[in-house]
Amino acid sequence: MESDSEDPPLAMEAMRAVQILNPSGEVTMPRPSRPRVMCVANQKGGVGKTTTTVNLAVALALHGNRVMVIDLDPQGNASTGLNVPHHAGVPDVYDCLIDNVPLEDVAQGVEGIPNLWCVPATIDLAGAEIELVSVVARESRLGRAISAYPGQYDYIFIDCPPSLGLLTVNALVAAQEVLIPIQCEYYALEGLNQLLNNINLVKAHLNPELDVSTILLTMYDRRTRLADAVEQDVRNHFGDKVLTSVIPRNVRVSEAPSYGQSVMTYDPGSRGATSYFEAAQEIAERGAKIGVAA
């Protein structure tokens, strides 16, 4: 029993989450054949970018993947959701972008979840958009920081701000894959063309490896016909890039961050947690096949 008292409360929550979500231990989330750098982007706000980043990262880390979350949004919501300090004065991703501080100097271990690190965002990042304008190779600062990172990882998730400025461009240049969360609501596809155009521009000029690999439908309300119509639209447009798992509207998902937790540990039995768990499993299974096809 002694070890129990020494375990931080979040570690206990994490262990409980795995027992509830994966009681038989049958579900494995295979590690990818090569490290995957995924940028979670959509310039529309409120589509579940941060929630998606945090919950996928936690689910994969709880199943043995080594995961780093890079919070690139000045609001710092991913840092909050992982309970990582990000007040003024904490070394953060801004220092990497502007002052070339190595990623390993600013990455913090996430309490209670082994294999999970977070590079936080503080309010300093708000000025980075303007400061980057005059910096040499301004679009590839984050990519360089990731390339120089000496640690081992299976996944890096970059949580982008809801805009298409230089921070998001840095994420697109650093990543191999883009994960786009799309909420099942009326204007869901509006503005998506703009994002896809930007991705194509980055691909043409700065990062030929970039691929929109994953689309995740979020905020799905099964009571509305509209959600169904949006889902069909997205599946027709993006085909098998769209994950089978769909994230429902779920009050637990929205409550979790105010407790500094992902929904995985906050309420592992909730529909939101099981949906993110299934989405993470799909992403892991796809990742295991990447190198095989190549």
C-alpha cells in the first residue's frame, strides 16, 4: 500500500482510467514505425483543437507511446489541460522560437502520466507572431527545434492557435501530418478551404512532406439531422482520412480542463473519454502501418 500514498493523485487517476477504458488490457496502441509529428490545426476557434490534442496525447501515453505536446497557442489551454505551469517567467515555446533555447530545456513532464511531456505556452507567445516577422528563417524555427531534440518520441502533437499566422505556419513546416478537427455544425466546412489552401502553399514552398492525414469529427450531437449531414459531407470529401470514431458533445469533455485534467482521467467512463480513446487507437493503428507501405 505504501507505493499508493507516494503516487501523485493524477497517477492514480491515470491508472484508474486505463482500468476503466481498457479493463482486459487487450487494446494496445502500437508505437509507430517512425516518429510522427502531427499539427492539430483549424483556424476556426472552438472546434475542439486543444481538447483533441490533450486527450489523444494522454490516451497514447497511457498505452506506452512516448508523446510530447507543444502548446503553440498563446492562450496556453493545452498547458492548462495537462496541468503544466505556464505563468509568466516559466521557460516556454516562445524561448525556443525567438531565442533558440533547446526544446529539452523547456519540456516539462506531465504529472502522473509517464511518457508524456509538454512544452508550455505563456502569454509571451502573444508577441511572437510580430517578433518572428524579422527573424531569419522565421517559418522553420519550430522545425529546427524539433530536429535538434535529442529525446526519443513516438508522437509530437502541436496545438495551433485559431489563426493562420506565423505560429501556425511554423507548425505546418515542422509537421509531417495535419490533423484537422471539424465540428459537426452548420458552418463547419466554411473556412476549411482557406486552411487547405494554406497547407498546399506550405507544401509547395516550405514542406513537401506535409500531408493532411487525419480528420476528426467533434461536437457531434446525434439528436440533430444537421450533424448527420455534416458527417456525410466530410466523409464524402475526405474519404478514409476521416476517423471512424466521432467525438460527441459531452459535458465531461468541457469540464475536465478546469480541473487541470484530460477527460481520460477526469471521467474515464464518459462517452467523451471512450470516444477519444477509440480515436487514439485508430491513430496508433494507422501509424503502425505507415512504414509498412513505404
